Amino acid sequence: MSQHSKTQDLEKYRASESQLENVAAETEDFGGESTLPPPPTLTAEEERKLWRKVDLRLMPILSLLYLFSFLDRGNIGNARLQGLVTQLDLTGNKYNIALTMFFIPYCIFECPANLVLKRFRPSRWLPGITVVWGIIMTLMGIVKTYPQLVGVRVALGIAEAGLFPGVVYYLTLWYPRHHLQLRIGYFFGAASLAGAFSGLLAFAISFMSGTRGLLGWSWIFILEGSATALVGILAFFVLVDFPSTAKFLTPEERSFIVWKKKYDNSSVGEEEHFEARHLIEALTDWQVWLHILIYMSIIGPLYGITLFLPTIINTFGHTAAISQLLTVPPYLFATIVLYIFARYSDRIQMRAPFICGGLLMLVIGFSINISDVPAGVKYFGTFFCVAGSYASFPGVVAWLGNNLCGQYKRGVGMAFQIGVGNFSGAIASNIYRSQDSPRFMLDGLELMFVGIGIVCVPIAVLSYRKINKKRDLIMYEAAQTGGLKYSAKEVRMMGDRAPDFRYTL
């Protein structure tokens, strides 16, 4: 039979999704959404306007929350140049240990935080933890000893653990999977902007050194922490929960979004109630573990360059103030590249090519910085390091989110990916040691992380492509024999293992 005939049969079968859905006694009421009216038929322009309306409500506040999250997480790198090391006597590896101690609780608490997100409601959970870590960051400005600094960094890691995986999971509840990377790009772009703002703010705040007997590093933590708490309070009044309850949408708009998301990656919808098997399925899924390695290949270099960029630039011979300012251009460049990657990745509905592009930029950037070349050339290399890690990161997270079906399996799988993957941040915290300045030969370990990604991304692509082809054959054969031998409930329980599910490459 010709390929054209096979395609026609496949399309005929996919068009008859109701064959699976209209099974008596197997219909499922997803979270009370049956009270909504039938979903309207929208034109392409009307749908674009609807998503723009959602974007304008969700993305500004989420981006603001994450901007302050990343600002508070990384501003210790700026504080290092404003007297933190001297006043707290951070000799030897004490500074690196203080950085590492943030990541341990941060990684441990990410997965549990995602499990409670729906129970505590996003509009309360996300602003609540923001206020808490803002208070913790403010208190970091008044620590007097090294043990106090380590203790506050641990508390900061616990408080911040729920934000990033929570926001990503939250976005998967609103947007179809091929709309996802651009939205993750919107709010993660705030992280790269945070790097730029961090340098500018640190430069400005440095002039407050000595005010009320506090050095510049204390004011960096106090002012930025206070601002974070205020943003968290604002979020209580702005953030909404789920599409089915969003009051800024009409009932018809809510119904359309719920329908669009529900049948985005399955002909019978996806499971939305929690069962223990969702946890087991997520933790035993081969793709979750493979994506953890891909995540580490990007997040290790990202944290390394974020936490130490001011220090690296300072070794080029600049003053502390000028070093703070010179961190701004690489982050602005990274933000531009990030939005380009995110927009075109959603447009062509592929993730791997853009992740590979980011990995290539990282190879160039870190190869330059480990080389014995003039300071100007190394500064040029930092543009590739920052842009390569930040621009490819949204694609890494969106890729796994696209390929897990079932709300709780997706929530657990993505939180596990982020939680375990962030342990590479603990490793990156110890790469740039003071005794290795100015060349930082351990910078070569960043290339090790990149190498992991270069190996794992093609493995993921080839595996997904093979499985997709196998499922195409199953669906073709089902079209010839009168349908799949599974009920709607069985297909729904299979999730991303169902024969009608296709992996994103």
C-alpha cells in the first residue's frame, strides 16, 4: 500500500477519537469542569487573542516572581565583591561551601513541593513561598558569622525550592505542549534579566556601603530581599489558579482552554486525579532519567557562570564596581538569544535542535575561557557561556513536560528532573575556587557537563523517533482492523505510553 494511503487511513482513525471517548460509564469529570459550557469553535485569530489574554494575565507576575528568585539566589556573587568575604572571614573554600549548602535542600524539597501545589492552590502557594524567602534574604543582610551565613543559605534553599518546578508545572496546566517553551522562555528570560539587573543594582547599592554601619554586601541582601517580599504580597492579588476557575476569562474561554489542553496529547484526555502509581511511573520512566542528564548538562554551566561571573570578570583586572557593570552585556545578549530560541522552537515544534545549539555555544565559550588568551577574548567567551546556558534551558524543561502525559506524573517527573538535576549546581559551586584564580582550570569540568548533553540529546531524539514510528504502525493497523483493542479508560491510564501519543523531538 502506498504511503499516501497509509496516511489517509491514519488520519481517518485519528479523526474518529470519539470512538474511544464515547464509551458508556467511562466518562470522567475532570475537576468539576463538566459545569462549563461546550467549548466554542475559534478561528486562528480568535485563538491567538485568547492566548494573548492569558499571557498578559499570567506571564508578567510569574516573570517578576522568577526575576526576584534568581536575583536572590545569585546576588551572593555580587556581594562577594562588596566586602562579604572580608567581613565574614570566608577563607579557603568557605564561600564555595556556603553556595553548595543552598542546593542540597533546594534539590530535596522540589519534588514534594510540586505534589502539594494543587492542594494548596497556586495563587496561595507561589506567593506564600515568595514572601518567606524574601524575609530570609533580608535577614541574610544582618548575619555576622560564617555559620549564620550557611544556615540562612540552607533556609533560602528550602523556601525557593517550590517556585521553579511549581511555575513550570502550573504552565503545563494552562498551555498546550507546543505553546509551552515560549511561555517558559518568557518567565525564565527574567532569570537572564536578573543577571543584568543584579550587576546594575550591585553597582548602585555599593555607594551605600557604610550607611548605618553596614557594608555594601549587607545592603544588597536587605534591599533585594525586601523587594522580593513586596512582590510576593502583590502576587496574592494577581495570580490565578486554574483555567476552569479563572474569573478573568468568560465561561466559553475557560471551556476552550480546558478542552484544548485536555486533548492536546491524547484522544481521550489525561488523568488528573492522584494515585500512587503516578509517582512510581514517573520515577521508573527511562526518559525522566535521560532528561536529568540533559538538564545537568545545561544547569551546571548555568549556575557556574551565574554565581561566579562577577568574580571571573574581576580577574581581568577591573575594579569591583566596573566588574559589576560588565556583567550586564552578556545577560542582555543571553535574553535576546533565549527569546529567539523559544519562539522558533514552538513554531517548528522541536526542542532538540535548539538545545544542541546552546551546547555548541557552551563548548565555544568555556573553551575560550579555559585557554591562555587575553582578557578581552575571555570576556567575549563569557557571552557564549551565558547565552548558551540560559537560551537552551527553557527547551530542556519544556521537552520533558511535552513528553509526559498525566498531570501528576508530569508534575512528579518534572520536579524530579529539576530536583536531581540541580545537584549539578552544587558541583558548579566548587569549580571556581579562589586558589585557582585567575585562570580557574577546573572550568574544564563545565565542558564535562556539556559533553554529557552532547551524548544524551541524540540518544533521546533517536529513541523518540523509533517509538513514534512504531506507534504510527500500530495506529495504521488499528485503522485497518476497526480500532484499538483498548477502552478509553485504559488509553487514559497508559498516558504517554498510549499508542496515540507522539513524543516531541
